[in-house]
Amino acid sequence: AWEAAAPVEYCGSSNAAGRCRAHLRVRLRRIADGAPLTAVVAHLGSGSSAGAEALRLAELEAPTTLLAPHVLGEPRREVAGPSLLGCMREAVAANEPTLLCLDANSEPD
């Protein structure tokens, strides 16, 4: 069994075509022994043209906006969030097990 180790992070951005993009990061802790596991979930833009592929590659490093943890009775705040690749770099630097669930909409299928 697992429990949340931190609030779910919704990191949103918009690509060069003005479409909303986001990824989620969920940090979990195994109840039995406290072992961490992070899951990062993302869906990159679609399209088969070279331009669409360039947009997808840009999405990997796109800066994001993150909703800061909410304090009851106070307005929600937005802060700078990590890019999709930034999430993965943080996981590698922390040596934390991370599951990446990604629909890259890219070749090969």
C-alpha cells in the first residue's frame, strides 16, 4: 500500500501553437517501509509534420506554472514549476525511483 508523500503537482504550460499542455507529478511513499516512488504522467502534442515534432520536443523543456500548495482561506498562488525533463532530472539527482507514463505521439509507435 502507498500514501501521498507530497501534494500532487500539476505543471501547466502552453506550446507555441497556444495549446494547453501539462504534466502531473505524484510523489508516493510505501507505507510498509517508507520507500519513495514518483510517477510523472504526460501527453505530448500530436501531429505527423516536422513542425509538430518540433513542438513536441520543445514541450519537453517548456517552463511550466505550478499551483502552489493551497492554504485554507488564502487565494491560490502560481509559482514557476519544472519542465517535464526537469522533473526527470530532479528524480535522477535525488536517486529516487520514478515511473514515467508518457504518450509521446512520436515515431516509432
